[in-house]
Amino acid sequence: QVQLVESGGGLVQPGGSLRLSCAASSDIRTLRAMAWYRQAPGNQRELVARVTLGNNINFKDYSDSVKGRFTISSDYAKNTVYLQMSSLRPEDTAVYYCNAEAPYSDGYWGQGTQVTVSS
């Protein structure tokens, strides 16, 4: 069982930046990958960014809508994954969820953190 706790959401003006954090309750090196998803009202949950874990090579993937603006990173010492978001747009407004992919499980989700981009 892996528990995930997100933090860092809030209200930001267009063009601004935020950093989301996802702290895991166990060693993230045992996970296959961690990812950030988001869900806006009336929309399906969508993948934003994903990073593979467990070795010295971390492959990172991004959705086309955030490529070049968002950066996912991991800190093994803190068992935490971050999502640095820059040049934020109103369409980035959503609840952002952290996800962990673990062997022999369907994965784990955090409770979500609200990001609102508005002037």
C-alpha cells in the first residue's frame, strides 16, 4: 500500500508558476513510475506528465498541451515527485492528481489538489 499526499495547489494569475509536490509513504524506487493527471469540470481525467523510477535513467513524458511549460522531477531522498508548472493558462485550471504505478497493483492515487489560473 502506497499513500500519496499532494500539495502546492492554489490560485495563480495567467503566466504565473506553481510547483506541486507528491509525497509517497514508501520508497519510490520500488515503483515503476509516478505521474500527474488532471481533471477539469466536465472533462475526463488526463495524463499531464509521467516519470519512470527505480533506476538511474528516468524517462519523462508530457502531454502536448503542457510540453515546454511543465517539468516533472523526482527526489528519491524525500520520496517525492514534483510538477513545476510555468506559463500557466486558464485552461490549466483543474484538480491535479498524483498517481503511482506499483508492481502487482492497480496503482495508487492521491486526494488531488486544486489549481486555478485566473486573473
